[in-house]
Amino acid sequence: MGLSDSFYDEDSKCPKCQAKIQGDWQTKHLESLMQSWHTGDFFQYSKWEAIPEDERRRKYGNKPLTPFLRKTNDYFSKNPLILNGMVPVHTGCSSCNSWLEGYAKIVNGKFDRIVEAEATREEKQLVIIAITAKKLREEFEKKLSSTRIMRP
Ligand SMILES: [Zn+2]
């Protein structure tokens, strides 16, 4: 087992037996830095910092192989990893032992929820919904024309 990143959605359920998924939904489609996101979290990695040596010694003594980095409350970037899209995730149902594949839905740079959970071994594809300038322009023109109609 290698490293991965995790998503937690308390409302996610097993599509086969309807049991709530207690554990995390994992993905290897990102940087696999053991980051975890809960519903509503900003979709970006946390910054890491070195644990000061004296603090490290206080906490772990002289034990070998102790951690030397820790997560901070700062994010690596102000921009999310993906603004809108779907990240393939998988988990196991602890009630019926089914292997589950699904998507972590990203909306406006935040982890929204787990969607399209299926009891299958077939992995889903990463989906990035690009907002193109053309789409923005279409939206803008639609709004503009509807305002014009509304005018007396
Ligand atoms: Zn189940």
C-alpha cells in the first residue's frame, strides 16, 4: 500500500447495502501527500513546516525515525487544485465488504460531496470541468439579453 489522499463525507452510503461509509474515500489521482478533505473544505494541499528541534525532542525524545514535518493551517496556494470537477475515489464498505468506486465532486474550489458511488472494480476517469472564456461570454450575453427583455 502506497500513499494517497482522502475525502470524508459523513453522508456517503454504500450503494449495495445502504450502510454509511465511516472511513475515507481514497484517491491516487492527485499528489498523494496524505492530505484529507472533509465536505466544504478548500480543495488545496496544506503547507508543511519543519518541527523545531527542541519541540521535536520534547515530544519524541531520542527515538529514531520521528516525524520532522507537520501540516500548517496555510494552503500551498490560494488557487484550488481543481475549480470544478470530479476526482475518482474508492473505498471499501465495512458492512458488506463491497469494493466501491465513486467521485469526489469539486464545486467552486471546494470538496462538495461523494457522488456516483457504485459497487464495482471499474475505476472512474478524472473529470475537469473547464470554464472557458467562450462559456463565460455566453453566460454574460444571456444575462444581458434577459435584462433587456425585462426592461419596460
Ligand atoms: Zn455495503
